[in-house]
Amino acid sequence: MSDQADLECRQIAELLGDYLDGTLPRSTRELLEWHIEGCPPCVAFVNTYRGAVKATQKLRAVEIPPELKQRLRSVLKSRRDAEQPRS
């Protein structure tokens, strides 16, 4: 695969969410579809992405226990504090 094809494939990956949501402008959508038609790796990627979206839509929401929420907040806060530059 050439560098140009790689670039186009990366662009497809970046636009895929908007494409599947139907929010891409028509001209961009048509270019994306034209690329996908001739690119087997992108066809596979799009199909996998669609499958993942469908699978996650079937998941049900689960309430996080309060103790776990608190522990998660503590961990995230300590990481954030550790990453902040010291004066």
C-alpha cells in the first residue's frame, strides 16, 4: 500500500463515526464511499466498526456501586495531581 493510500485510509478512520451517524457532508460521504469500494482493508475496518457499534448499543446501563465510584474518583484525582506541574 502506498503512502497516499495509507493517508486516505487514516482519513477514512477519522471520519467513520460521522459517516455512520450520517453527519458528513454529501461530497465527503461520496468520496469516502468511493474509497471504501476500492479498498478491502477499509471495507473490513468499516464492517468491524459497525459491528462494534451494534454490539455496544445492545449493552444495558449498569449502576456503579458508590464505593467503586469513590475509589475511582480518588485514583483519578491522585493521577491528575501527580501530572500537574509543580511551581
